[in-house]
Amino acid sequence: MKRSTSTILTKAIAALAAAVLSAATLTACGGSSAPGGGGGTGAGATGSAADLDAALQKGGELTYWTWTPTGQAQADAFMKQHPKVRVKVVNAGTGGDHYTKLQNAVKAGAGAPDVAQVEYYALQQFAISDALLDLKQYGLGGLKDLYTPSTWEAVNVGDGLYGLPQDSGPMIMAYNKEVFDENGIDVPATWEEYIAAAKKIHEADPKAYITNDAGDPGFINPLIWQAGGRPYQVDGTNVRIDLQDEGTKKWAGMWNRLLQPGLLSDIPSWSDDWYKALNNGDIATLITGAWIPGILESSVEQGKGKWRIAPVPSYDGSPDTSENGGSSQAVLKQSKNPALAAAFLRWLNSSDESIGVFMEGGGFPSTVKQLNSAEFLGETPEYFGGQKINEVMVKASQHVTSGWRYLPFQVYANSAFADTAGQSYIKRGDLNAGLQAWQAQLVTYGNQQGFTVNK
Amino acid sequence: MTTLARAPELPTVPPRTTLTKPRRDWNGWKFVWPFALVFVLTFITPLAYALWLSLFQNKMVGGNQFVGLDNYVFALQDPQFWEGFGRVLLFLVVQVPIMLGLALLAALAIDSARLYATGFYRIVIFLPYAVPAVVAVLMWGFMYGDNFGLAAGINEWLGSEVIRPFAPSWVLISIGNIVTWQFVGYNMVIFYSALKTIPTDLYEAAEIDGARGWQVIRAIKLPGIRGAIVVATIFSIIGSFQLFNEPSVLQPLASNVITGSFTPNMYAYSLSFAGQQYNYSATVAIVMGVITAVIAYVVQLRGSRKEVR
């Protein structure tokens, strides 16, 4: 028996070693931390518009990280025009995964691409951590009038221009007309009518809901924005967070009336169940961005002919809306050839050819010219019963209210939503309490990270 | 080296090197270096690096600075960390005895030689362990779905929402069920192979003495596999404290319930991947590693002490 004791001891020690080891490796993949937040090796701090054309003449290699479906096709078209430039397109993940990799490469000081897709909500975070190049030095500030005001506002941080807008996502309402007709519901123009419709749908079929919300910050921020809330104010490293300002409270009060009586489905967006519920009509509307048509067409096949697009319901009949999602492309400071990267970016998001490829793939552009082209406005997709959906969505893009800012640590903020505000969803409690908990967490984090938050 | 120590036993031959000190023999290292190299690279280095990281704070504004033990002070007072710790502790206290009890029962049943087709049962019970953890959890996630999954079907059949695997009061049970399903077979195999090593003459002696059934189990089988039980317990304790796969894969289905700090390991993960707080994440990992080591060591000590007696 003694002998087996000693083998147990060795085994136990080995097990302990394994335990500690895995704890250690978990933290070790964080990457080294360059003092000062990690700039790049390629300095490239100076340049001019003429440099861009020169760089295109000279040629070179670029890496471009994106999950845009037309990313490769756009790069191919670019290389056809500029044979001396080679662009390598890499899909490093969608959204969160992509940012994790990008952030790690920035921290490590190497391995970042030259050009990367960055959504509007995350742009500020990367700009402030000194990862992105200010494009004003290449005269790209002159492109301002090409874009809708809200997307242009989103790529300007402080005095710098840190990206060029790719697409926009003015918030609209997609609805299942068949469900509406069955229940004798008119398209709600106000939130008041929307709440009434929600009751009617759920009473007629307890499994059916007007929409789903399992607590998604990417969905809630645009709703707060639409209600007139401006909870995040950023001035350099001074940040004010007030998730109890008038507009935010207005939204929370309205949404409470849907959440608390159980009129919202708790199916998380983008889950398998979500697609099933959209297909079989259990979810009747989506309050979402103008990029939704392509997703409905490809992933909600049974909805063909049933779905329509309408303006988002309002509080007082005004057409005010907000931006739900949307991406820009940015040049990283690590780029060894920043002028060439900026030249590619300029072509990617402002040339007719590139935007044409992007729109053929179902993208909703951010450029005024393409948005207002007769061809685009006149499209009548069969999926939406021949409705001129772009007319509705372009109109929405003209009514996006200004002055919205995201936090310089919005990626973290979104990840902290479920832990705090999400608790209101479980208990079907007052959203204001959840928002306050979220705010407290964000204030603590921001101050820990060296910002001056609410001080 | 052992030959030098035996010198006094050979008095006839005068020792040749009595005056010089025994020379360091480096031959051992020649054999050990491949292991030592890998050990240092994969074990010591990451650990040292994590320790090093835990002494700094890298801020988005202001950069990197040495903060001594500040991160540890913060961790010891961090309610999110301790809440997650409490959760895995509860999980450990409830799930591990159930799992090991079932595994023991299965092993004893198969070992009792009263069952037909024991090979078949052994494979079937062990099979879940062969399914990759992530796949297994995804599978259970589908069954747990209370909108379209098996749970929804049962609820509809019963006519009420009885089964809600993702409700806050259910979710730990749901996870425990998956872990039990996965690891009963694994532990059963450990117990069963330990049972097989018990010398058969003990059973013969017991039979002659008139012992049967429970007496044999209590007096021979359980003491005989005590070592295996202690090992399985330690593995299970470590596994519980490191709970990550199951809640992490289920998280998208119940993000408000399974939060980013649901277990200490998930907390360390979300700290570094969502919050860029690598330093604090390293601290949490180290604190958790130390706690796990201490508890596993105490269990191991208790287990072996009883055995000696």
C-alpha cells in the first residue's frame, strides 16, 4: 500500500502542475506590452496627397483584414487597375474575434495588417490607443462631401480622421407583412402603436412576439441614440457617462413597457433559434440597420415575399433615426508602407468601381452619390414583394441625428453589458437599474484604464 | 554516486580517492536535458511570465507601470472573482460526489460479474468521454433549447414551462449534467482498472470466511481502490475549479445568465480578451491556481494519511 501512495503523490503533483500550467498559459497569450500603448515600427507620420499617387506608381504589398463579403472582389479589381500593388485579403474573424486579434497585434508591435475593417463603434478605441494613422496628412479630409454626415462624423475622432466609411446602417424596421395582416395590424408609426401591436401579436399566439431582445448592447445603443440620448461624451481622455440622461430614460421607459410584461422574445439574435423564429414568423419585426435585407434574403428563405421595410417607429412622429452598425476601413500605424495603404483605402471607399462591387454584393453604401442614384433607389427586390426598399432606407439615412459618440472603450463596454444590464432582462426588471449597474462598471473600468471618467 | 557511499563495506581495498572531494557527476544532466528544456520552456517560462505580468498595470492611457502587489490586493477584494469562485465551489461540492458515486457504482456493477455484456456497458458508458467537449456541449445546447429544442418539446407535451435549462436557477444543474455525462465513463474506467488489480486470493479468503456482497465491497474492494478514488477526486476538483468549456460554449445561448465572470477561468479569459486587462487576468489565474493547488494538496494529504493507517 505504501508504494501506491507514492505513485498517487506523483500523479497528484503532476495534476497540480497541469492545473497551474493551464492557468499560466491562459494568461500568457496576452502578448507583450510595449510602454505607451504600442505604436508601430513604420513611422509614416508625414506625407501628402501627392505621396499617394507616387506610392501607387511604385507599387508594393499590402495586407487587408476584413470580413466584408466583397472584400476579395474589391481587392481583385484594385490589383487589376494597379498591377504593381499586391493586396492580400485576410478574414481574421468577424467583429469581436477580429478586434481581439487586431488588438493583440497592436500590443505586440508587429503582425498587424496595413489596412483593417473597423466598425464605427470600435474606431475610437483603436484611434485613442494610437493604433491608427491620421489620414488628414494625405489630404483625405477633402473627401468629406462624398459621405453622409453621420458616417463622416463617425470616422473623425478629435481632430483626426482615422478611417473612411464603407457602409452605413441607418436604423429601420423590417416586418413580416403576413403576420401583420393575419392580426389586422397596421404598420406602427410610433412606439405607442408598436407596443399595441406587440400585445396583439403575443395574445393571438403566445409563441409569437413582435421582436426579440435578449439584451444586446449593439442594438440598444442605436435605440438610445434615436430617443435623443447621448450617454457618452468624450473629450480626449475626459469621458462622461450618463446612462440616465433624458433620452436614455425615454428609451428605457418605453422599452420597459415591452420587456416587463413579457412582450419580447428572449431568443438571442444571430442564434439558430433566431433564424428559425424569423423563418416561421414567431418574430414579426426587427429594429435593425439597413444592412439587413441581404441577411434576410440569404438566411430567412421562408420569409420570401413576406418581409417589408418601414421607417423605425418614432416617439412623436418625427422621422429621426440613428445608425445601427456600419464599418469603416483604417490604416494601421504599424504599416510599413502607409502611403500605399492610404492610397488603397482611398480607392476602396471612394472610387465608383469599388463601391459598385460592394453594392453588387448587397452592401448598403455610405456615399451620397450612390445612395441617391436612380438605379439604386428604383430597385424592387422580389424578396420584399417588389417594394422599393432602398427609397425607405436612403430616406432614413438622411434623418440620422448628429452628436452621437461611442466610448473609447466600447468593445469592452459591450462585453460588460450582459453581466450588468443583462440582469434586468432575466428578472424582467426596470431597465434603468440595469443601465445604472452598467454605468458603474464602465466608470470603474475607464478610470482603471487611465481615463478621467465622471470626475 | 551510490558506489562512493558504499566504500566502508570494502575494507580490503584501500580507497583510491580518499583525499579528493567527490567530483560533480554531470552525466545525469545529459540524460535529463531534453526534458528539462521542454519543462523550462512550457512550464517555468509561462508561469514566470504570468507572475511578471501580474506585477504591472498596462493602461490604455498612461501605458505600463509597475504596481507591486496591487493587482493581488484588488483580486482578493473583487466580488466578481469571489462570486465565480463560490459558484465553482458549489459545483464541486454537489457535482463531484454525484459523478464519482455514479462512476463507482458502474465500476462495481461491471466488476461484480453478475452482468451480461459488461464490455458493451463499459464502452457505452465511456463513449461520451470520447466526444470532443465542445461538440458535446453544442449537442446538449440544442437539447436544452427552450424555444425549439428537446426541452421545448417536453414543455409543450406537459403543457407548462417546467424545464428551463437556461434559467438562472437551473443553469448550474444543466452544466453539471453535461459534465457528469462526459466524465462518469472516464472515472469508471479508472475505478474499474483499479478493481482489476486487487489480488484474487483476497476474494478467495473472504469467501472462505463467509463474507459476501456488501461485506466484500466494504472490506476489500473500496480499500483496494482508495488510491484510485483519491486520484479521481483530485482530478475532479481541478476540473471543477477550471470549469470553462461548458459554460463558455453555452454562453451565446444564455448570455445574461452565464456572464463573463461566471467561473474564475472565464473571468480570466474575458478580462484579457474583452477588456485587454492582461495583467489583472494573470493575477486572477495565479490566485486561482494557488487555491486549486492548496485544496488538491489537502485532499491528497487526507487521502494518503488514511491509507497509511
